[in-house]
Amino acid sequence: MRKNIIAGNWKMNTTLSEGLALAKGLDEALKGKTLKCDVVIGTPFTHLASVAAAIDTKRIGVAAQNCADKDKGAYTGEVSAAMVASTGAEYVILGHSERRQYYHETSVTLEAKVNLALANGLTPIFCIGEVLAEREAGKHFEVVDEQVRTALFDLSPEDFSKIVIAYEPVWAIGTGKTATADQAQEIHAHIRKTLAAKYGDVIANDTTILYGGSMNAENAKDLVAKPDVDGGLIGGASLSVEKFLPIIEAF
Ligand code: PEP
């Protein structure tokens, strides 16, 4: 079944003690609340095990922001999907535009990461989205189609149904510029159609598609009210309970 999810992406922010305080603060704030969405926090690798042990992971799922494209071995500095899973994390954000842009991640490496994440029981939150020039050239539909096709469409229907998609227009990430709710709905509906053409209506309808890009307390309600927007991936506003909580409560 399609789930509503609000996921935070802390990026390379917070020391361990700051991250623990943030996670515990959110856990405390959510205690006793009946929510209409699942809540996930994407912490740095160094925080995963401590955060997962410090909070109620039934209330808040924990995500890594990346994992290696190799299983294990002589890959100095890398963190495998199995290592991520061993911390108590259940999700992994993959293909974020910052990783595609700064670390040159390609569909080939991302496909390997998705496969390893799934093999280790993690739920990939797979990010796609166009840059401004592509949007201005009217190419955003073909860009997202290509991103899902090249990294995900070799998955079996069973494996594909474990994926969460996050549509994140690159021009809206960290810029304060949000896609309008209508723009988000338009492209989410398009993505769902693309998924339906490959995997059929049932799987496409059950796929959670998140919006990401300067989502905040003010714009979240309009975005999540759209039928094909099933939640959000939130960067900046996930770094404080005060800003993140109203987004969670937007459903
Ligand atoms: C993100 O990093 O995925 C993101 C959406 O960032 P922000 O909310 O800060 O735009």
C-alpha cells in the first residue's frame, strides 16, 4: 500500500551530540501524537547507530544518506548497505542530486547501490529531478523518465514495489524556491504513469512519491494535499524540531 512519508535529510550537518539531541527532541515531540504519515530522519553515517538506539524506531525510521556500490572489501572510506542495516537504519537515500553533482554518481553506480540496499533489507528513497536548464527547456518529463528507467527498471516487480521515489527539482533544493503544488502534482502524476507503463497500475498506485525542494511549514499543506504527492524529503527544515514538526503535521 502507498504510504505517506515525511523524511528529513540532515546532509552533512550536526555533530553526534547535536544530532542525538535533535533526534531525541523530535521523538519526544511526536510521543502520543496520532500521525497521518511515517516519519524518517536521514542522519550522517556516524550517527546512525546512536540515533537508532536513542529513539523509538517505530515512531521515527532512520535513514542513511548513501551507501556503497560494492558489497564489501578493499574500498577505503566506503560504508556498505549491510553496515547501514546493522545500525538499525531501515532506509537509505540514494541518488540525491548533491551526490550526482559533487560525487559524480551515475545510473550505473546507483543501480548497484539500489540492488545492495534491497538485498540488505533497506528501503531506498531514490531521488530524481531535473536542473533548471532542463526545466526551462521543457525537458523535465524526459529527464525523470530516464533517471527511473536507467537505475530502476531492471528490478523485478517485487523489488520495485519496495522503492520510495523522491522527486526533487534541483532548482528547488536549498534555494527557497519551491515547485508550486500544481507543478509537483503534474510531474508526480507523470512519474506514476511512467511506472504504470513498466510495472502496471497496481504497483504504480502503491508507490510512494515524495516531493523535495525547499518544503516548509508554509507550503507543505498545499503540496501534500495533491493526490500524487505522498509526502516530502526535507533538507533545511528538518534540522529543527520547530520547523520539521509542522511539515509532519501537514497531512
Ligand atoms: C534535500 O536536500 O533533499 C532538500 C529537499 O533540501 P531543502 O529542503 O533544504 O531544499
